[in-house]
Amino acid sequence: MGSKSFAVNQLSETAYASVRVADNGSDNELIRTNNMKLEAFAMRFAWAFVSIVVLLVIVSFLLVVAGYAGSRLALH
């Protein structure tokens, strides 16, 4: 039973060491900088898309209201 516990502990320590070695500060900074640039681009793109959709909805609504008002005036 003691050998099983040793094997599990040894495996977890080895996994922790490999994760710790893989985490390098300089590589992480480069990846983070690129991610921030991509995030900023994605956010600008999303805001532009949403703005265009909202503008089209407002213009469509105004055209429908104007058309309805025009047809009501033509009937009287």
C-alpha cells in the first residue's frame, strides 16, 4: 500500500515540475501582447458590426413609421 502512495506522489510531483518548467515569463508576455492586440481588433470589429446593425434597425423602423404615416394621410 505504501508503494502505491509513493507512485501517485511521484507522478504528481513530476507533473507539477513539467508544468512549472513550461511556464516561462518572457514567452508568456509575448503571447499576452499578441492576444491583447487581437482582442482589441475583435472588440472594434464587434462594436462596428453592432453599430451598423442598430443603425439599420433604426432606419428601417423610421421608414416603416413614415410609410404608415404617409398611407394614413393619403386615406383622409
